[in-house]
Amino acid sequence: MHYSVEALPDRSRTPRAAVTPRSANRERQGPRHLLAQFALITAAALAYFAVRGFTQGSESVAIANANHVLGLEQLVGLDVEASLQSLVLDHHRFVTAANWIYIWGHWPVILLTFVWLYLRHRDSYALLRNSMFISGAIGLVIFILFPVAPPRLMPAGFVDTVTELSTSYRVLQPPSLVNKFAAVPSLHVGWNLLVGILIFTTSRNRLARLFALGGPLLMATAVVLTANHYIVDAMAGSIVALTGLAGAIALRRVQDCRKRRTRSSADNGSCIERAVRHPGTPAQSHGNELATQLEAV
């Protein structure tokens, strides 16, 4: 029997499996990466609350600044917080609902969203994480430079419904780590807005997208009805959060440019400049997709 040498595979010439981006990404999906992310977010949260708690301004300055906020609202016709709260104070169910949204609709929702995005949509997870880091840093600077007393601490007839009717919030955020004069901006509203944006642009489930649209609106309503924030606070928190999102998208583009540079001889500086200034490059795909989703709303 005659065997053809050409019919047999030449194993000595078989190339070894190349290291692809997909195989490299597996290294970032193991328990070490999960523990590193958990440690990073925990450390950032503790640092945020520590700085926020230790940078509390004086009460007199905070009340004076709160009067400035109320004056601005009166000027533009937004000073309706007291009227809105008075509508629900005699209805225990509405007050309880507002308290529960304020307490359980913030950190638990953020945590669950982080877990879901980490397990299913890693790019969106990183975008939410970085957006919160950037906006949180901006918020801390504002807390230090412009301390503002919330409505519940103003001598204007507001009722602190969360403190009077619930103890859960003090468990989630111990008083020692809370700056009570950090009303502006409202990151309760801002961060819930970020969560809503990332859920809406990532999920295709109708109920999830409905929650993404309604969640920030419910939180904005709750912070006013519980006398924890002014309407201007909610607006400022949204602006700060969106600024953080823009910064996170820009950071993603720069990182993508640097990754591509390792595989080419292109100039890094020009690559980064094109990625940040000119839409349509591969580094901006996530940001463009986000913009497209929002324009469709």
C-alpha cells in the first residue's frame, strides 16, 4: 500500500495559537479581576463618604447658601418644594412610598446595576463606574466650596420624613459619614440618571427600559417630597452626572486610541486628538451608540 507524504499534515509547521484580544480578555474575567473591581469600588465609596463627612461646612454658611438657592428658585418660579410636600404629608402611603424610593431606590439599585453590567455588559459597567467616579469627584469639590443646607434643616416648615418615619437610611449611610450640608448637587438624582442611561442603552428588555426612564424621575420626585433636596439640586446633580458621563466616554476613546497604537506606528497624540474631537472613529463607537439611543427617545 502506498501512502502519499503530501496527504499527511506537517505538524512541525502547524502554527501555535496566537494570542488574540478575546483570549487576553479572559484574564480580566476571572476571580482576581472581580475582587479587584470590588475593592476599587468599595475603596472609592469609602473615600467619597469619608471626604464628604469630614468636609462639612459651617451651619450658618450652609443656611445662607440655601437661602441663595431658594432665592434663585423664586426668581425663576421653581420654589414649590414646600407646596409639593404639603400635598402628601397627610397621606401616609405617599410619604412612605417617597421614603422607600429615596432609601431603597438609590444604593441598592446602583449595586444591582453594577453586578448585572459586570456579568453581562463589561464595557457599560466600566462606563458607569468611571462616570460615577468623575461626577463624584466634581460633587465633592462643590460640597466643599458651596455647602448648602437641605430643606429639612431649614426653618421653613419642612418635615424630615425619612428621619421621622424610618431608620433604614441611617443603616445604609451612618450619620458619621454623612455631610448634612451637601444638598447641592443631588447625586441621588444624578447617579440614578446615570444608571437609567446605561440600562436604557444596554438592555433590550421593555420593562428594564421603562424602569430606566422612570427611575430617575421617581428619585427626583422623592428627594423633593422628603425635603432632602431642592429642585435646583436635582437639576445640578443631573448636569454633574452628565459631565461625568462625557468625561468617561472621552476617557474610553483615549484608552482605545492607546490600545490601537500598540498595534500600529501611528502618532499617539494625533490619535487621541482625533478620538476626542472627531466623531465616527472606532474609539467612539460606544459614545456614538449611546447618543443614537438617546436621540431615539
